[in-house]
Amino acid sequence: MSEALGSTSGALAGRVVLVTGAAGGFGSAAARACAAAGATVVLLGRKLPRLNRLYDTIAASGPAPLLYPMDLEGATPDDHAELATRIGQELGRLDGVLHCAADFPGLTPLLHTDPAAFARAVHVNLTARAWLSQACLPLLSAAPDAALVFVVDDLERVGKAYWGGYGLAQHAQHALVGMLQAETANSSVRVSGLQPGPMRTGLRARAYVDQHDTRAVDPGRAAEACVTLLSPAGTAHRGRVWAPFHPLPLAETATP
């Protein structure tokens, strides 16, 4: 690791954290880590059976989470505003938002890319994250110490050929971290990004063949870094993208 991760036990005690993409490979690992650190977790995702299983796992050993099924692809700004309103009404506070939800249709030359798939990737990976952040900022600003965390990908990798709308959205998100931090610099809200490195998830499997992907690790390896950024310790990473694990070699490439 390029930077050491400290203990996160109890780091989120008494806090409410919204995790998007909670049904996914990394989102579920991050949600479990946040709950283990003491947070009440709001699980947002589009696959209810997976959310229910995650709920049972978390509730068995800690604070019961809240389920919020929602498909970010079709959700409107009003839907995001309603989510923030319901969190405020039911929990009375929001201390963190962790953006894990992502859409990646696979590596495809632009010439052969389905325009709808391109637009979906840009929307889910960028626009929906911005809309949800906008909707949650009033609640976050009311907390004494709040964090807005974007899970992002390695620009050296996704800036290469065939990454399409997903790759473009990743570049925009890196810029969004700095932009939002500048806008919230005088508030209690910290904005940061997390670049967790290669993980063994369904999303990565669309770009790399599993049996040949020796760099990918279990998502739980990076989940504790999410807790760090959402906790007061995340102040050290305010306004920047944190890559706590060794970056991928620049020579790593992928072809469709």
C-alpha cells in the first residue's frame, strides 16, 4: 500500500451513511464495512433481492440498515430530492454519501457503440452522481462533519481506447471532486475521491478475463478506505482523489 490504513473500529458510530450501488461487488463490501464501523447505512440499489440479502447480513451483527430501491438510470432529479427528504424525515440526519454505483457495458470502439449504452454510462457514472450530491448537500451541510465520497477509476487506464462513456465520465468525476470541494470549502462538508484499484467485481469482469486477471483482489480489501474517508480521518484527503493502494502499471491495457 502506498499509504497506511488505520483502524476504523467505531469510526462511524452515530453517523448515517448513504451507499449507492449497495447491491454491487464493491458497494456491498463498503456498506458492510461502514456498518461494522458503527454507521446506520442507507442501502441504495436497483436489485432488491441482493439488497435484502445484504440487509440481513448487516442487521445480524449491527444497526439495522434502511433499504431504498432505486434505478439511477431512470431516476429524475425529483426522485433524488425525494430520497434526501425521506432520509431527513426518517433518520433526522445524513453524515456521508458514498457513490459506488457504476455502469460499464464493456470495451467497445466508438464506431460500434450503441448510443443508448453510451448515454447510460455517462448518466449513471456522472450525471446521476451529481444530481444525488446536489439533492443531499443541504442535509450534509447540516451535519457537524460530513463527507461526500466518489469512488472513481484509474485515469491512466480508462483514458485508453474503447472505454467510451464510462471512461469519459471517470475523467469528469475526477474534475468534479475538485470543483465541489472548492464550492464547499467553507462548510462542514468534505469532498473526496477514492481510487481503490483493481477489484474482483462484475464490472471489471466485462473488461478482463477472470482467469488472466492476476491484479484484481477482493473488494473487501479497499472497503476500509471508504470508512476512513467518511470518518473525521478523511479530512487529510479533503479535495483530492486518494489511491491508498499501489496504482496499476501504466502498461496495463485492455482490448475488446
